[in-house]
Amino acid sequence: MNRLLHLNEFTKRLDSTQEIEQVAKLTEYALKKIFDATFFGFFLKENNIIKPIYTNFDAQIIFDCKKLYKISNESFIVHVDNIDSKDYLHKILKFNKLNYFIAQSFVCENGFDIILNFGVKDLFKDSLEYMESFLNVIKLKLKYLFSINNLKKSLENAKSILNSSLNLLSNLAEIRDFYTKGHMQRVAFYAKKIAINLKLKNVDVIERAALLHDIGKIGIPDAILLKPSKLSEQEYNFIKKHPEFSEFILSQVKGFEDIVKIIRSHHEFLDGSGYPDGLKNGQIMLEAKIITIADIFDALTTDRPYRKAMKPDEAIEFMFDNFKGKIDEGILRNSIGVLLEAKNMICDDQDYNKQFEEMRNMVFFIDYETGFYSKYYLPKFSHRLDKKVQFLLLDLQDMRTINFTYSRIIGDQLIYKFSQFIREVFAKYNSEFFRVGGDSFIVVLKEKPSNLINDILDLDSKLKASFTSINPSFWYACCDYKDTDNINICLQELTNKIFYKRRIS
């Protein structure tokens, strides 16, 4: 529980960090809290020369570390017994009763590597899983910081490096949002093909504007941009600011003057219902109309967390039906063949970073009182199930009476203990756990229990033994679920079973 909270706090604090040294210090603090790491080193490797950035090692340990790096340039975990016993590093690990020395190499841009290493006493399976997510967060942050530094250098140059700046800016926005990875490049490709088909003379301007149309998203906080669930109205209104952010960023850069207004208008609709200015048909630039069509087409034909991608012909039909009066139907009609051909030429990269997504689920969907997923993750989770499972609903009895008689503090302790006993009893079935109400929990059993009644009795025994003065009890109900079922109907069925048991008891 504490490990998860520290991991969440580390992710939040890292988001506001803009210097490598600060990343190193935060990492050291988090390693101590989450993994009990005793000593720590953060190194920069450039042209095979290793320099310390931030470390609590002394010079001799740094020398021994360099010897290990020469043996293996990649990341590694080494047991203390596999380090030369004559080395000072071996002696320090033994003295501190540390069994493992861990090194993680982060490949950055322009020939730089960042090497993180630390010592820990024990490594268990759950520790390794947390460590993978932890290290992945650091990798993303370092990649982002090096991209920012490269961006600053690139923008100091003139138009001779404009193309490299375009790619850098485009990649910078997508580093922060894995679910739109490649989106701006695809939109640029579609927009270019449409412009060529329309025999326009400023194809390169349209392509460059499309390549940077979402650059303003780097001004959107991670808590909104990376939120895996539905945005609130206030959050969505903030997202709608990104064309203005794009205009502000690019207006500071020489060489982008011809695309700033196009980018600001790429979410405007012909009927005036778009944003940020509510422009209408005659006020919207032709270039912006083209990018709008390319943008919508790519969004519809790309997998998203909440839906599968449409087929290209279905997407075009959808655009005619659902964007009537909003987009330029003449441009779309003349571009049907172009879009279908262009889509076939693109190799979609839908292999999103699963660890990163899991980190997002931890931050946004965890119930921090119990460590279970919250009810808001259950619909999203249910869509990912590819086989038949069992849903088990567990509902504590008479919590209102318990809170009134023994205090809410005791009631909260009971809820927490109950959740931990649930995990203890049902983890053996490769289960996922959700808190769906104040005193209600759902266990998704991916393996069929050998004897569910015995498991329920075991859970009841553990609960009563921990609260003998209260003698708590609970209701339970279960049902089968497969990916084609309606999750709401399934939950209603479970609830009805509980109500029926209450009525006849």
C-alpha cells in the first residue's frame, strides 16, 4: 500500500521537474522509500566516458562500477557473490547486507546514456514488477528532458534546420501521450496527399502545419492529457485550449509564421460550432479545412482506449453522416480515393507501452484506502477480457449500524481488513479486485474456483477472527461474464441476488 502511494507521489513530483539533477535526487528518495535502496548513483555516459551526475558513492565504488560497465554495456542485475571479492563494491555490499547491485541504462539522444545504479537487499516478483514501472517512468522523463534541450538548441538555428525542428516538435508532443503516437505524422501524410490531389501550390505549408497541429498539447497537464477515463467538462474545455497553445509556441519561432493561423483553426467547423474562435465557412482557411478532415479520418481509423478503429471506408461514411455541415464535403468527396490509398500505405504502430498504461491505471483508478481498483476502471477492464470469467460480489452487512455503534474509525478498519482478506483468499485464482461501493467489492476470477463455498467460509472465518466483538458478516453473489456481455446488466444481476438474499434472511 505504502509502495503504491510513494510510486504515485514520485510520478506526480517528477512531472514538474525540469533538470536532470532534480530527477536524480527525486529518484534517490523514491528508491529508498519504495525499494529500500541503501546507496545510489546517477551517471552520464558520453563517448564511453562515465561521469557522475549525482551519487552518494565514494570514488572507489565509482571505479568498480566502471569496471562492470565495461563488461556489460546493457542494464543488469548482479548478485553480490558474482562481484570480485577483492573489489571495494563487493565489500560495501556485504557490509550493508545488500544482495543485489542493479544498473539500468537509459539511452538518450545525441549519443548520451544515463546510467542509474543502486543496491537492494532482496528482490521479489512484485518488487520487480513495480521496479519495471518505476524505471519506465524515469526513462520517459529523461527522454522528454533531452527532447526539450534539443528543441531549445534547434530553435536557435535558422530555416536550414526547419525540417528537423518540425520532427522534433512533433515527437515532443507525442512522447507525452502514447495513445496518439504517430498521430501528427499520419495527419501530415493524409493532408499532403489531399493537397496534392487538389493541385494546390502550398503543399509543403499544409504538410508542416499538419505535422505540428497538436504541438500545443505539451501545455496540457499530464493529469488531463493522460487521463484514461472520461474527461470532465472543465477538463475538456482545457484540452480545447491546445490550438491557442500551439499558436503561442510557434509564434515565438522564426520560420513558422506561415502555419500559425492554420494550426489555430484546425478545430473550427463550417457551422461555427468549432473552437477556439467559432469561425464559420468563409472565415476558415482552406489549409485548415484540409487538416481538419485528415485529423478526423486518422482519429476514426486508429485504435483508442475506449473503442476499436473503424475501417477506412466506414470512417469516411461516418464523416459524411456525422459531420454534415461541419467539414467541407467537397474536399472530402474529392479525397475519398486518396484517403483510402494513403491509409493502405501506412503501417500503424498500435503496440502501445503496456507498462506506461498500467502506471496510468495505478494513478487514476486506484482506491487508495484498499489498494483495489476503483469502480470507474471496471467498465474499461471488462472490455479487455478475452475469455469467460466469474464476477464475485462481496457486500459487508450492516455497516451503518457498525459505524454508529463502534465509530467510523472501526468501520474503516473493518472495510480495509475485509479487502485484504479478500485479496488473500482469492489471489490464487489470478484475480483482479475492485471496490465498487463503500462496503462492496467485486473479484474478477479469471480461473474457476475449485470450491467457492470453502473460499467463502475461509474469508468469513478470517473476518470474524479479526473482529470478535463485532462478529461481522457479508453477503456474496456470483455470475459468469464474457466479453460480449453488458457489464451493467451483469452488475445488476449480482445486486439483485444480494437483495434477494437479504429479503429472505
